[in-house]
Amino acid sequence: GQCANVCPVSSITEKYEYQDVRNAIADPDKIVIFNTSPSVRIALGEEFDLSGGSFVQGKMIALLRKLGGDYVLDTNFAADLTIMEEASELIERVTKKTAPLPQFTSCCPSWVKYAETYHPDILAHISSSKSPIGMQGPTVKTYFAKKMGLDPAKIVNVAVTPCTAKKFEIRRGEMNAASKYLDIEDMRDMDYVITTRELAKWAKEENIDFASLKDSDYDSFMGEASGAGVIFGNTGGVMEAALRTAHQFITGNPAPADFYNLKSVRGMESVKEAEVTIGPLKLKAVVIFGTKAATEFIRKWRSSGQTYHFIEVMTCPGGCIGGGGQPKGTLLKGDELRKERIAGLYKRDDEMKLRNSHDNAEIQQLYREFYGQPLSRLAEEMLHTNYIDRSKDLGGKTMEKYRCKICGY
Ligand code: SF4
């Protein structure tokens, strides 16, 4: 039931979908497009005896091409898009009071569903921006399909993710924005989700020698991403990425150097608080992972009456790098392994020239040619969503009745 969709430790068996994707590849009438999340490239190598935190982006793309994908796109591109929308939304809330503060992030479907069930009173606080996968889906089936001359109805969109809960997210009723926009019936924005572990299992079944694959690159138009998109995969990453862009949008100037190594929001503590000055604004930010820590924070915030502006919540320990669909680790385990993966993503961000979502030339082109500007009418239709009060699913019982015997929450 619900736990299968929100359980961060994968204690409930995940449903494999890679056989469906394999069937789509075998169908000459289908166009299979893979979209890879930030954390897959930092963990996939572990399934092939590489050390924890090895950055295997090039081999991962080569693998997806070898398995028969027609296109390989980067969900980090949509992470940049999410930052454009979410930072703009935050600025509107702070400066125009369009919705209540603090703004909570929305990119973790387990957190969103948990809040819908246990904290429906905060739904107006959750950013209406869809997650990167939620934005990648409709953008592929509209903008990308048009640019490439593809029939959207033939596209099979596959998200490759660290996350078992994304299997629930892509099937939410409202994740069919492209269907409405193009007036094509029964079309989902994203068709399948396969996890890092599923991808490795599939590759092993095909006897693909991962280590000998030659690096490949993403397809263009939705393949370029910034370092801000890369760090989306770990705790504090969404916060740091959003603050870089918020700084540019509020002041008109690039963020100072410390926004590119924002120590106060980095690391494996489950709650990290930071005060950030952007032009005339002093923003109070909190980064949380784990639903238990989120509930404790919400209680503290409600009772203290303190003003907060922006709260990042991820369910899994360390963020998506510790997702339920990631390899379990061989040499390293637990926080040691998570720290290696986090270090791998920060290292990649650090090495990149492009560090800001708003500087991504493909993102700028997408707004010029399609969405207009962040929070435009079309952007609201395609890239934003709303949430459902699911507290009635508890049937009037208390949270205690649902305490999980495995994770204790
Ligand atoms: Fe999925 Fe990431 Fe949330 Fe874990 S933290 S449930 S991997 S979105």
C-alpha cells in the first residue's frame, strides 16, 4: 500500500518495469527515450565492481544506447528547469506574498505523499513546481518531439532513477500535461520508471560488459545540464542550486563564491539550518532528510512561530543518492557509501564550467522557443501541479497505528 510508495529503505519489494521497456524497444513502432536522474551515474558503477561514488555518466549513456534506446536525455536538464520555476516561485512568495511561507520543496514524491497524508495543513506551503521527472516528461513529448519531428504518441518515455517512489509519482492522475496540451488521449508524460538496480540487472541479463563500454554523450536539446542540476541528487543540493539562481534573479548579479560551496546546507546531518543573505533579503533555510525529522521540524516550526523561507525535504538518507532503488553497496555501506556518492556529485559540480541553472543555454532556448518565461501560463499548465489531502486514507486512525516495524516510522 502506501508504504511501498514512500518507504525509503526499499523494505517493500519494488515492481520491476524493465521487461516492459524491453518490449517497447522490440516494437519498431515505438520510440524509446531514456531520461537519467542525477544519482544514477554516481552509483551504477558499484553494480559492476567499481568503487562507491564512481562517476560513470559516459558508460551509463553508452549502456542505454546499447540496450536499444533511441535517445538518451538528462533529467538534470529538467532539474535546471525545476530550479528556474521553484526559485521564481520562492521569490514571488517572499516579495509578493502570493502563497504562504516557508516554501517546502516538492521534488521527492515520498515526502509529498507523506505530507498529503500526515500534514495536509501544509499543502499550500509545498512548491507547486513538479519534480525534475515531472517536468522532463511533458517537455519531451511536446517541445523535444516537435524539434526532432517525432510523433509524441509513439514515444515511450523512461525515467532511470534511484527512486522506487517515482513509480507512484508518474502515475499520479495529473501527470498527463502533454496529453491535454496535444489533445492525445491516454498518454502519460512519463511511461515507465526503472531504478539503478533494475538497469544493472537488465545489463547483466544481456551479458553487457559495462567496464568496456566506450563513453557516450547525451542527445542535444534536453541533454545539457549545469552543476546545479547535478547536485540535485544529494541532500542540500536543491537548496544550494535554488539559492544560486534566486541570487541572480533577485539582485541581477551572479551569486558570490560561497554559494558554490554552501557548507551550511551540506553534509549528512538530517536537519541543517542556514541563514542566507541575498541583496536586501535575509532568507532562513532548512535542509531535512527523513520523514521523522520533517515531522519534528514541522512541530517545532508551528510551536515556535519562527519565520522560515525555504525548506528542502528529501525522504532518503543523504537524499536521492541513498534512494531505495540504488545498489546496496559491496565494499562500503551506510553513511560511508552515501558520503562517497555525495562527494562524487559535488566533485562533478566543482569541475563544471556551467554551475547555474539559469546559465544553461538549452534551458534559455527552451524558454525562448516554448515556455516564454518561468511561471508563464504555459509553464503553469505543464510544469506545475497541486496536491491532494489524503488524510482520510488513515481512516481516522492515528499515525501510531501505522508505525513501520522495519524503519520505525
Ligand atoms: Fe526518491 Fe529521492 Fe525522495 Fe528517496 S529522496 S524517495 S530517491 S525522490
